[in-house]
Amino acid sequence: MDDYSYLNARIRSMRSELLGETVYETLVAASGLTGFGETLKKTRYEKILQYALENFSLSVFEEKLREEWLRVVNKIYAMMDGVPKNHLDALLCRWEAENLKTIIRGKKNHIGEPEILSVLLPAGALQQSLLAELVRQPSIEALIDLLAVWRSPFAKPLKKALKTGQELKRLESLERSLDIASFEEAFKKTAEEDSNARMLRSLLEISVDRTNLLTAYKIFYERGVELPDESFYFIRGGKGLTLKVYQALSRAKNRSDFKDILQKTPYASVLNEEGIDLERGLDRFMLKKTRRMGIADPLGIGVMADYFFRKTHELTNLRVIARAKSYGMYPADIRTLLVM
């Protein structure tokens, strides 16, 4: 379909099935992995996960979560066409880039194929079979060559970044090139001037700011080493974070100074009282943004954006709780890891 009216009616029905905070609290308080599985049986996931809950295995459980993500993405794709489909592709560019980052990190750190695959959420052009093929590649160079064969928009910037090799320890040029390429692709798909495109672009602008804030914090954290020009890592296209503030954050003297500088941006609320948990704080910020979009835009893209972000975090939260239970973490510590 080429409009959002029918699509949003279906997505509202799917959104009503998302887990609420009360269910999360019960899952977090459950006793061990067994208790977690027994509690999850009382939700709609009992039917979806079936065998994984009857014979609880972390690896099988995570595989079933990936299958649930694929089911949702494919179901929504099947309901749409035209402009909404183009907008969904723009929304999923982020997941494509994150999957490629995960694979590249795994390759660099010699992590096994099953472990890499267990944290991927197939999306966009890079579906599960293609991601599995990328994971099987013997090197990062081979992975990029395969993307080039597939004519992926990520191949060319990755090749260029691989040649320059400019990096700051864990701040990889390859990851920066993926971020830039994914944002460029997403903005191209939202070039029209209507309310849906403008709303989606505002979400993309926050995503750019999120990436820059995380980069600034990484540079700040590595302040004891000799730094290249931190502006190299700054990505254009954001709205609430200027290059000047980004540079000031990168050069902050200490954590207190970092937090003081951040207070001057729209993202002052992302830091918790106990300390800096920037990534989760930014994820919660974006989740609140998409929820407001879903309310303010009941006939447009807001409902779809809200559902996708909430569903993504729901699956991630379930995986986090399951792993935390397997590690024997306390409920209070698990709660700090969730995004909702």
C-alpha cells in the first residue's frame, strides 16, 4: 500500500502486544534462567518461542528472538509499498550498519561465528542468509569484497576507509564509514518535503547526534593518549550537537566537566545520577522521541517508527535479561541495563 492508514491499523494491533513495564519487572525478579523461562511462558512469547522455553537454552532462545525479529520485519514489508516501504528502508539503514559493525568487530577480535550471529538482527537488504555469508568470510577484506560483488552501498566507503587505515584504538575508520554511508542512504530516502519525511529526518538527525556523542565520549575516555584531530570523526547531519560542543566534550577535563558541557545541549537528560551511562541514556531518549511521534502522528510514519524502536528494544531487553540471569546478576543491576 502507498499510504499509512491501513498499515498503521495493523501496526497498532501489533504494538498492543508489546511487553509492559509490569511484565519486565516480573521477568527481572524471576529466579534464574528457569524462572525467567517460566515467567515468559505466561506472555505472548510462549507461542512464539515454544521449544526454547520448554527446554531452556540461551543459544536456542536467542535464535528464536532473531526469528521473531525477522517475522515482524517481513510481515510489515508484506503490507507496504511505495513511499512507506521507502521510509521503512530508511529506518532500517541503521540496523544494516550496526550489523556490519558487529561482524567487523567480531572478525577483528577473533570471535566465533555462532557468537557473532547470535547478536545480529537481520534488516534491510542484508537478510539472515547474507549476514551468515559475511560472517563466514575469512577476513575483513574478503567481507568488503563480497559486499562489492553484491553492489552494496557500504562497499565503496569501507574500501576507502580500509586504505586510509586512520584510527584511534577502538575508534575505527571502518565504523565511521559505515555510519556516514548509512546516514547518507537514509537521508536520500527521505528527501521529499512532506510531514512524514520531515519527521523521519528529525529522527535521523538525533541518530547522527547520538553517534557523535558516543564518539566524543570515546575520545574523552582515551584522553591519556596522543589524539588525532577529533573533528575527523565528527559526522555532519545532526541538529542538536554542533562541532564546537562536540570538540569541547572530546577535550573535557574529567567526567564532571563532560556532564557540565552536555547540559548545554538537548541531551542533558541522558545521563543518570550515578554516573555516565551515555549509550543507554541516548537509547532511552530516542525511544521517548519515537513514542511522542507515535502519538503526534497517528496517520503517518510515527506509528511505524514507534513500533520498530520499541520492538527492537524489547527483543534486546529479553536477551539482556536472559544473559544476566545466566551470569547470576542481581535484579537491581539488571534493571540498569534495560531500555524502556
